[in-house]
Amino acid sequence: MDDDQPENLFTVNEPKARFIVPLKFSPEAQAVFNAGKELWSYYHTKSNVDVNASLYDIKAYFQGRNEIGKMNNKSADETYMQLIGELREKLRQLAEKIETKVYEYEFLKS
């Protein structure tokens, strides 16, 4: 076999990285992850759930839809309402932290 060819279709001839730098999340980002994980875990305690559900799917599961198909604003499930409230609060805190950096790094011009 030619040295320029990969061993198989899934092998790529690229130099291997000498080291891998682990991602470091801020406390606010970690809090969002943890709140989302709690909501996801609670969702999976229910029956007939989609194992690949997105946040939108989870919200639709708990909040349901009205007669015209629009998602309801609230759910009768108190645990869900507590968990989604915590997730929203953590997301708000993270957004507040990164808001200034959006302008500092010129993602948006002020």
C-alpha cells in the first residue's frame, strides 16, 4: 500500500495533536449545564419519552399545546416548572456575564 494513502476510509493522514487542552467552563456556564441536566434527568423519569429530545421537545412534553397548536406557557407539573425556572435563571445569569464581551470582542458593534 502506498504511504500517501490512508489505511482505510476512516483513517486520515493528519499529524496527531501532542496535547489536548481541556475545555474550562465558567461557574455560570457550569450552572446552566447542571440545571439543564436536572431537567433532562427529570424528563427521562417519565414514560413514553423521546430519548433524543431537545429542550424544545421537553418543553412541549410538559407544557402541551393549545387547540391551535401553540405551546402553552405553563405546565401543571410543579417539579417541571421549578426546574425550567431554575434553568431560565441560570441562562439569564450567563447572558448577563457575557453581554459585555459581545461588544468587547466586537461580535456586535455598539
